[in-house]
Amino acid sequence: MIIKAILSRGFLLASTAIILAVPSSASAENAKANTLAEAVTSGKAYLKIRARYEGVDQANFTNKASAVTINTKFGYKTGSYKGFSGVIEFEDSRNLAHVNYNNTINGNIAYPVVADPSHTEVNQAYLSYSFEGTKVSGGRQSLNLGNQRFVGTVGWRQNDQNLDAVTVVNTSLKDTNFFYGYVWNVNRIFGNNSPAGDHSSNTHLFNLDYSGVKFGKLTAYAYLLDNKDVAGFSTNTFGVRFVGKTKIAGKTNVLYELEYANQTDAKNNPGHYSVNYFLVSGGVGFSGATLKVAYESLGSDNGTASFKTPLATLHKFNGWADKFLGTPAGGLDDLYITGAYQFDGAAKGLKAVVIYHKFTAQFGKRDYGKELDAVVSYALDKNYSVAAKYANYKTDTWSVDTQKFWLTLAAKF
């Protein structure tokens, strides 16, 4: 507990003092320095700003939610001195207009939820030491493992999910990337003022990637979650994943994903169950276009318990209307078709994606509903982008009809 307190509190204060003393006109990221002072001043400052309108029309509410928010991140990455480097990042999210939405802590329960409460916090603050193909980092970190199905920052929301952790990354073996993380606290998207904002943890994360296979990348993982605040989130998950593509002609590639995992209850979890996860995806990519068909199954143990992914970037999966952020007790089968097109020429930077989902129960084969998602995004240049996004969920037996619309403007420097 003493070590955790030093890392999570003392380190944050020390890092804050360092960054406030550093001039903003810093240069190359992770530059090798001859002195500690040079490492601190030869780093790189960065700024990210994202303004968003989010509207929610949900059938069980008379009122429609309407949120206008802005997220600002300011960070600094030091140079490297004898293998040591550091990162500090501050994050602020604000409401810019009338609060006609439930941000989960403002008490506006007459409106649908838009989970973007106002907050200011230290978003990242960690020290790293690199040596012989190994990097060890300690402190508050943004961690995205693989496709973020199990561990991610939930970067879609205006408050990141970050982990207070010690991590080890090793790349000394050819074509191999090994990751280990010990997590003692999860800083969730609901902010510091929410009782659900932090989860105390005693979690171990293992992830091994091997890219020496000709047709793709093979991943094996073990995520051993011990959540001290929500016992139902304590689980042991072991899985394997293979993802890749194969060129068949010119610019045409066959795309494929295969994944399997098994999950059981762990530690303080009061349940006793074993459930499986499957993902099968196949498609084709050609001349900027992509078409994929996928089937994802989050299993159920006879309708009493279901597969859980509490550290995931959940918005990426099972529909953007966010009706399945928690897996139903009967599990979830998601059959979905994705079509995407990346424009070139005069319209370079423009991208369109359409996804259709059909949701059913894994146990009992009950129809939950269906959803149509679409997004059009445009990167004006390396600094500025804009996106319009839409989700339309139609219920059969799960939740209620829901439509959501987002308009996002972003800048990074």
C-alpha cells in the first residue's frame, strides 16, 4: 500500500512540478540528453482539443438529450536521460451550453445519459526506464491492448479511462512483443466526482504478440481482474487471437480475424461460472473499399452469468448506440456487416463507414434487436478533423428504440 501511495500520489505531484517548470517551446520527442536538465527541456509539448455535439432520442424519455462539450488535453513528453523519461498530461472537459442531459452525476434524470461530466484531472503521469529491448513504466497510463476489446482508454468519451499501473514491454525477441501490467486503480470515464469514477484493483494483464507468421499476427493473452469495488467484474480471461490479410491480386486483399477466449469467476466474485468468447470475421479490401462480415459471441452460463469486459473500450463494439455496454445474462451474439470507403484524389482524407448489426441472445436465441451505424469523417490535414456520426437501434426484446447523433470537431498540435 505504501508503494502504491508513493506512485499514485507523490509521483503525480512531482511530475506536475516538473512540467510547470518546463518551457513550452520544447523540441524533439524522447530526444537523448546528456544531462537531466536537458532531458526535461528537450522534450515535446502537445495539445489536443475536441468539441462535440451529442444528441440522444430515447423512447423511454419524453425529453431528448442535447450535450455540447469540449475536451482539452495538454501534455509533455520529456527527452531520455540514461534510459529514463517521463510523461505528464492534464485533461479538462467542460459543458459549453445548457445542460439538457444526464451526465451521470448532475441529477438530470429526466434526460437520457450522455456520460461526459465536467472534470479536470491529471490524465497521465508516469516515469519510464528503457534498457535492452525492455521498457518499464510506473504511474497513471493510457493503455490500449490489441483492438481494445479487453483493455482500452474509451477514447470516444470526453474523459479517458486510464490505469494506475506498473507496465513492462519487451521486444528483445524477433517479431515478438510481450506486455505485462499490474493495475491497482482504474480511473473510469465518470470522473473523480462520481462514486463510480474509480475502482480499486489488484489486476494482472499479460499480452504476447507474435508477428512472425506470414499471413498475420498471433496474440495470446491472460487478463486476471480483481476488482475490489465491483465484485462481479473480478474475472480470469485466457484467450488467443489471429488477425491478418493476404493479397490475392493487385490492391485486393482478403481480410480475416479469429479469436477465442474462456472466462471464469475470480477472487471476490460471488458467482461460479465458465463462459466463452468467439469472434470470426472475414472480408475483402480493394482500392480504398472494405467489406466485412463478422460474428461475435459473448457467452452465457445457462442464463445466469455472461462474459464481461469491464476494462474495454466498449463503444467500439456491439453498436454505437451503447445498448450492450453490459452483456445481458443470456449472453450476446452480434452478427454484423461493415462497409467502408477511404477516398483518394481531391477527396483525400474523407472516409465513410456503415455497419449493420443483428443482436440475439447466446442462451435462448431470443432476438434482442438490430442497429444501423454510420459515420463520415474528414481529416482536413494532420492537425484538424471533423466527423458526423449516427446510430439507430431498433428493439425487439432488449432495451428501447434509441437514436444518437454526434458532430465532432478536433484539433491536435
